[in-house]
Amino acid sequence: MPALNRAKEFGRAARCASNLRQLHVATLNYAGDNGQLPRCRSSWDGDLDDNWWHSHGWVAWYDVSGAQDKCSGAKPSDGNYQWRGVQGYATITNGTLWPYTGHQDVYLCPTFALPKVCGQTDAMRAYSMNTNAHCLAIGSYRASTLVLFGDDRNITNAAASGGQDGQFAINEVAQWHSGTRGHVVYADGRVEKR
């Protein structure tokens, strides 16, 4: 039985690495179209006339009381960051990488999706983008040393941490893969365990 469990986890870890490679390709395609890497987090940007617009990150903040992209008057709240359920799906489909990925499974590590790992049956995503990659112009970074995405061990606490939408420090790589460490993908497409 332990050997079977190890084999299953090896398969889930391989799928996780594949997902990170797909996020890498989506990021490069986005950068090719926009001249820079995507935002690691969403934000409200405004002008002096109290006009506001929502700049979407690779996944987007989603205000469950009624998300809006443009408005005027007082600055809106940042909304509610979600990583699961219906709102979690909306954070994915409203994100800037969605047109390049097109499938929600790319955002979710199969190990994280196990109820014994995350305690939820409706998890939608398990990865975060490195804050150091936020909006970098093409050619302004060393692809072999810049981590783009990783398994985020703190993602389940994101909603309680003030809207940490899609950002993580390299020392927050997940450790929910039994027998292996969490995965990261570099800007050159290399996937490593950390």
C-alpha cells in the first residue's frame, strides 16, 4: 500500500510540474503580446477626478458583492480574494492569463486538491506568482534565475491576510507533496523542487 501511495503522489507531482510549465508558456505568450510579464496582483488605479479602474493580475480580485472594472467616486474596496468555489473560479477567469490557459485545471495542483491536504473539496487553485516577477519588461531579467510561479503553502490563508492576490516569497513554497518538496517554475521554463 505505501508503494502504491508513493506512485500516486509521483503522478500528482508530475501533473503539478506540467501545470507550472503551462503557466510558464501562458506567461511568455502574455509577455509577447504586452511587452512585459503580467501583474502578480490586482489593484485599483485612479486619477485625480476620482475615476477608478481595476487592473487585473494574473488572477484577479473578485468582489463577491459585485465586481466592477471601472467606477467613479470613492475608491472601491479591493474585493474578496478567493481560491475556491464559484468566486475562486471567477478570480481565474477574470485574470490576465486566462485567455492563454483556457482551462481551470492548470491552476490547481492535484495534491492540493485532495481534501486531506487543503481540507476543502472545491479548491480552484494552488499556485501563486512571485512578486519579484511583477510587470517586468521582456529582457530585463535573467530567465535562469527568476522564479515565476510556485506551489504556495500559504494560499489557504490568503483571504485572511489582507488580499494577498497571487503573490508569494520564494521561502513560502509548499510542502504538501509527501516525499517531495514543492515545485517552482523559472522564467526559462525549468521546473524544480524546492
